[in-house]
Amino acid sequence: MWNLSIDIETYSDIDIKKAGLYRYVQSPAFQILLFAYSFNGDPAVQIVDMAQGEKIPQHIIDALRDPNVIKHAYNAAFEWYCLNKFWSSPVEQWRCTQIHGLYCGYPAGLGKVGEALGLPQDKRKMGVGGSLIRTFCVPVKKPAKANGYRARTLPHHEPEKWQLFKEYCVGDVVAEMEILRRLSVFPVPDAEWQLWQMDQRINVRGIACDLHLVEGALAVDEQITAELMKEAVHLSGLANPKSVQQLKKWLTEEIGEEVEDLKKDTVSGLIESVEEGKAKRVLEIRRELSKTSTKKYVAMKTVACEDGRVRGLLQFYGANRTGRWAGRLVQVHNLPKNKMGLELLSFARQLVRDRRVDMLKFVFGNVPDTLSQLIRTAFIATSGKKLQVADFSAIEARVLAWLAGEQWRLDVFAGHGKIYEASAAQMFGVPLDEISKDLRQKGKVSELALGYQGASGALIQMGALDMGLSEEELPEIVTRWRNANRRICDLWYAFERAAVQVMETGMPVGIRGIVFARESHHGNGLDFFTVQLPSGRKLYYVAPRLAQNDFGKQALHYMGPDQKTGKWTLISTYGGKLVENIVQAIARDCLAVTLIRAEQAGYNTVLHVHDELGIESDRPEDLDKVLALMSDSIDWAPGLPLKGAGFVTEFYMKD
């Protein structure tokens, strides 16, 4: 096998950050400006200046099609799709160095991963790239006399910068090859490359979008927002009722008590406590306006291609601690839930499509909330087909029970599946058929909050107080749940001890099919704590070390992206968190198996979100077949009781 490393620079009149790769490339204005390449790691990287008429050599074009040449790029989805606009290059022949970095626990971004790896300066991404891309790769924002009123900057306009741009493109190939060289001793399994290739096919296929509904929602929102703002100005006399400072001061004077903030919970609490009048209505308006989710409608309109399909919604290995997918562009992983039934949803959709604002007010009252509930319904099946949506039932709870060997839970999942009621029965010693609504609530919140070593704080975060539970009774609920799930508790502590033991001895430790190990390569300067999953995939924790945690205990620490800031930093972990990572990773692998099975069976997956997948089909019987694929046993997970539930629909919704 030969290796061909590639980096390209391109031009389009479409904003790739807002509209995504597929609409960006599909624009008639799209153009490849520079093509840099190297065969088999040759440090003498070649550059083709296509913007100035140079042609890619024929042997390179032949190599793009040659199955004996593996094509490498950083964020290879970009190079692969761009090049396929002009030359056919099957995705099966491509590998992505960004995915390789994510697989090994590093952050996304050529510059960030180079820094995290400690690459020497001459092999890192050049820092001037952003400025050069803004110069040559996008239209001129404001044509003016100073720039000759030109719509875009061409090489001859800025020859010195263009030369630097060529050096930057070559530098990206150098950086990509060095990252690949270092990481190659810790390879990505072939099964993951096949999954990434399938991910490209799903993203290219995309999902149909009801642009008529999207346009209607934006128009309705504009009218409703204007009306609510006008009413708020009239009631409060404020120039800008959206201003937090102005509104806090006005409310404090109107109510007669200090209003510290205008967060969602604070506003809801004030609405409950304040008497009828101006202040209450202004608070209600603020709450209504906060429900308006036009950003996602705007994103759909921006991302939709000419055929009305939205593409590029999924990022493979977006959550690099577990390997789960992440949402992009429209962010399908955090769509608002719809609470109304099918008939009302259908009626509301038609009213929005027809821009019937008065009827929306009359029937639904809170129009912003209605628009919010309709967001996911903008994803539809194409004419003559329907969406068939299938969801794994309580997959994390099932995987956790299976991994820990908590037999009573496995029996529940193999039978009636009522885990909330069964959990309450175990916790409180009450027969299953006598579980009251109150006990079920306690069972439910315990199941949602306590599986990964959470305590009272986790119960509160999961909404225990909103369910009517008092803070005083939470410690008892924690104790009862842990007493009912001794094997899960044992798993937390076993994983924690195993991590410390591996770090102290350097020897691998196996627990219930999971292998913890320390893997290093001195020559490449790499050191990992690894977790081998039942599927064979590994989780990587970079630069591991033992240090005291906040509780004064020796614990595993590693380098990783901070969840809030994204900054590369030292992170502490513990038994429950390791269990969470591993359970979610196994759940991800179960979804991956189903996605592969669905593709091999000839189904067109158009979307998958968390533990749910949707196919587009004109055969109603396909849903039962997909559900069967979900519940079929998995070779590497004997005894894991998987089950799916689903429905057929004309538009995407939460059943």
C-alpha cells in the first residue's frame, strides 16, 4: 500500500461555518485553489497552484482512484468531498488523521493536536492560516476604493501573501504527516474506519427539510416577537425590555424586592409568586420570548442544499472520551421535545406553514413555545416515503446492569422492562404491582441520577426537588438505591482500584471483560492509560498520572479538553466516571453495530441522535425489521438484553 497525504485550500461564496461543507462545495462558485501532497511521508511536499492555472499531475489523479493508495488528510471528510466534485475517489480509500487523534484522546483541530502532542515548531500548523483564509478563500466583505472594489482577492492582488499561503498549505501536510507518524503505533481498528466511511455516506445522504415550515416559523416568530416587545415596552416604559439591567431595576421597583437575576428558574419562580399586574405580565413575556428558538430554524434554512436536504449534521467521534457522535450545524442532539400529540402537531405545523398567527394564538396560546415544539418536525421524509424512527430502550441502564452483572435488573430487562417501578420495589421492599406514583418517581429519579456514583447533588441536578422530594430525604434515597444495586457499586470501586493498580504496577488488569492497561511509546513521546472495550475498541486517556484528588485520595489524572472551556488541561477521574465512560462507549458501540447492520440490509439511514436512528423508506414493514436488528444479539456482548421501540411518521418527532 502507498500513502498519499493531501491538503487543499478552496474558495466558495458560501460560509462553511454556518452552511456546512456540502452546501459550501455545491456552490457554483466553489473552486480548489491549492493542492499540496506527499507520497509515503516524503518531506519534500509538492504544491499545485490551481488558482494560477497549474494542473494536478495525472499520476496523482490516478492515485485518487487507486485502491492501492490510501489517501490521508486532516479532517479528510473535507478533502474527500471537495475532490469528488471533480474526480472520483471512493471514501473507502480514505483515512482521517483528525479521527485518529480523537480516537487516541486528543482534541480536534490540527493546531491543537500538534500542541498537545508537543510537535516541534517546524512541524506544527502555521498560526497565520486564519488571516490568509479570510483573504483568499471568502468573498471580500466590503468592496471599496482601497481594494479596487473587487469582490474577492486573487493571487496577483496580494502576491506576497499568496506565497505565504502556499507555504501554509504545505505546512499543513507536514503537520498532518507528523501527527500520523506519531499516532500510527496506536492504530485505529479497521471496524472504526468502516464506521467512519459509513458516517460520510449518511452525512452526504442528509435528511429532507420542510423549508415551507421553516420560512413560516421565521415569519410567525418575527411577528410574535414584535408584538410581545411592543407590549413589554408599553407596560414597563423601558426603551429595551430585553436588557437584563434595565428589566431587573424596573422589576425591583415594581415588586418592591431585590431581583438578583433573570435566569429561567428565577423568572418562573417570580411568575408564581408575584400578584397579577404589570410585573407578572412582563415576566410572562420574557419567559415566552426565551422559548423562541429561531436559531435552529435559521440554521436549517442556511444549511439546506438546493434539493431541500440538510447535510453534515453528525460529527464522527465528536465526543472523544466515549467515541459517541456529536451534533453539528443544527445541533440535532439538543432539539426541544414536543409535548403535544400527533394530531395537534400536524395542525400546528399547517398553521405555521400558512402563517396563521391569530389561529396559533387562539388554539395554542403561547406561540413561541409552539414554534419550539415544532423544530424537530421540520425534518421530514421525501415524497412517497416516511421516516421510520427506532430507539434503543433504556440502553445505558441495560449496559450498566450487564457490565456489573446485576441480575435482578437483567431479569427486569429480559421481561417487562419497567425499570423505574422495579427499582422502587427493590429500594422500598414493595411488590411491583403496589408501586404508587410517588414511589415510581423516586425510582425514576434514582435511576436517572445514581448509576455513576452520584449522590444527593446528582438527584437535585436531575430534578428531584422539582418532583416534590425534599432535600432531607435524598440521602436515604441514595442509600436505598445503593443497597439495592450492590454489584453496580462494587463495579465503581473495582474500576477505581484497577486504574490505580495499573498506574502503580504497569501491569494490565481485567474486570468483567474490560481490560485496563498502560501503553506507551518512548520514541514517539506517547503515554496512555487505555481501556479495551468488549468490542475491541479502546478508550485512550492521554499522559496519565496518579495524584491526589479533591478528597485526598490517590486517583487517575490525565490530559484532556475541559468540557466547558475546551482548554487542554489536567482532568481527575474516579470509579463512577470510568463506569460512565465505559457504559456510554459500549452503548455507542451497540448503536454502531445497528447502523452497520441497517446499511448492510439496504436501509437508508438519514439521521441518528443519541441512541435513536431514523431511516427513510416507503415500506412500513421495514420498521419491524430494523427493531429486530436492534434486539439481535451482539457477538461481543453475550447476554446483553437489547430492545428497541419505534414508530412511522411523516415528520421527525418524539413519540
